[in-house]
Amino acid sequence: MALANDQRSQLESLYAQMAPDHLTPLWESLAQLVRPQPKSPAHVHRWSYDSARAYLMRAGDLISAEQAERRVLILENPGLEGQSAITPSLYAGLQLILPGEVAPSHRHSQCALRFVLEGDGAFTALDGEKAIMRPFDLVLTPGGQWHDHGNPTDQPMIWLDGLDIPTVRHFDASFAEHLDEKAHKETVPPGDTLARYGHNMRPMKGSLADRRPAHQPLFHYPYAQWRPALDAMAASAQIDPHLGHALEFLNPADGGSVMPTISAHVRLIPAGFETRPRRSTDGTIFVVVEGRGAALVEGQEIALQPRDIFVIPSWHELRLKADSDLVLFGYSDKAAQEKLYLYKELNA
Ligand code: GTQ
């Protein structure tokens, strides 16, 4: 703003006088507050699974899952230090459950997803129903539903936690409580919900068998289902130049996103393919499920290998290059942005 010296000094004196009364001048910050396009404080970043895992295993020697309540290393975006956030709206963490351990039952306003990275056979129990977790399964623990985790196997179990913690914090709407017992009593056998709601069918509405919350019945999306679906699509469909072959996980109740604040998808980029530049307002967290390649972000190249986790903040131009068939899992706040009519994307 071009101001005469005299005007500037009188304004500065006004600001100084009103500051104790908690008043500030909009015209000094308007351009930063109402931007012509997003300028994320978050950085592009990749966490190598092997090095994060080594720290997590050391934590495993020092504190039990029960002591910690959740033994998790937060993946904190270097541009959002101290905020326990991987994007301004979302959280990511790596959770470890060692053989025989239990992470006690609690429930909270926050929605969570779990994406299994290592181990086979631990469980997340939702309202007392176990989802047996296998590599690269997606398991949801939606807001308000009791959940505990346990590992009856003889191997460590590690998964990525994706939560809307920063979103709920933004709205000042967090409630949480603990169950009196460590684990919720088993209510139905494992797989019951998947059988009832996971095959493009559902129990007749209002019938005795229709026991899950109406807005959020399904909570387990096994790798054994999504991976063959992605392969079949790649074999038969024309590839999308900007996304590769991509499938979004759906909530069968309404055909929308898996949870109200979080969308999740998987994609396959065939060996040798490079996607066209694309940007979107939903900063996205990706996990490399298989394959090797690179993410090219605004001129920066990030090498990708299995189990690496990387984040692409809002409105950063992304291209993906596959050296071998590259399979990615991704989650973002697109679900919330669409409800607020904020979501935008731009394909080049
Ligand atoms: O497993 O319930 O990474 O409540 C952070 C908060 C995991 C969980 C996290 C949580 C959980």
C-alpha cells in the first residue's frame, strides 16, 4: 500500500493505541486473508517408511500401547510445526501394536481411518465388532463410535492413522470418552458388517438385522476387494490422463465419501506412464502400496518406494511417474470441501 510518510506514522500510532483493545486494521492484511488462490503453509514432504519404522520400534521398547493409550508417531508437516497436522485440516500418524497388546476402547468426535502397512491379523473393533486387519486394508472408525485395537498375532502391526483432528479443532467441537472396560465386549462376529453391508446390499431398512448406524454402516474395505477391482479397471478402461486408474472408496449409505470429513481413494499408474499435471484444493496424503516411481511437484522430484508416505498440499501441481506399476492409496479433506462448496481442481 502506497502511503504518505505522515499518513503511515499516524496510522501506526492508531494501531499501537488500539492494540490493547484487540482491534487490528483489515487493510493491512486483506490481501493475505482473502487470497486470489490457495497458498498453503504446508510443505511437500515424504517420510521414508524404514526410518519412521525404526523410531516407532524404539518407542515400542520404551512405552506400552496401553500406557500410551495410542502408541503413535505423528507425521507432522514441516510447514505446520507444533500443530500435529500433515495438512491444515488433517492428521497422520504411524501406530504400532506389538504382539499381545491392546489399545483401550475410547470414542471421540474425530473421524479416523486406518491403512495397514505391516503385519497381518491384528484387529480394530468398532462398537465391539472386530475388523481383522490385513496388509493394505482400509478400516474406518467414524466419529462417535467406540473403538479399540488389539494384536493377538506374534508379529508387530503397524498402520497409518488418518484423522480429521485439525478440522475438529478448527470447529472447537472435540468430545472424547473412555470405556470403563479395556475392550468393548464382542457384539457380533468379525466380518458381520462386511457381509451385511459390503456387497452392494443391505439388510432391509428397519429390520432387526439392520443394526449399524444408518449414515455410516460399513467400516472395512479389504485389500482383497479393492486391489482386484483396480486391476480389472486397468485391464478394461481407458486410463485417465490426470489420475491414472483411480477408484474412490464409498459410503454405501449415500454413495458419498467414506466419512463426512475425509475422502479416500486408490489409484494405479501403469509402468512407464506419467500423469498430466493436476492440482486440486484438497491437500492429499498418499501411501505407496506397491511399485516405484516419482512424484513431480512444482519442479521438485520425490522418489517413491513401497510404504513411503508423502503429502501434496493444496493447489500444488502434481505429476506421477511410474517406473513399475505404481499403486497408491490417498486420503484428503475433499469430502468436507465439497460440502462447503470449496473444492476445485484444475487439469492441465
Ligand atoms: O486409534 O483412536 O493416531 O484417537 C490419534 C488419535 C489414533 C485412535 C491416533 C486417536 C487414535
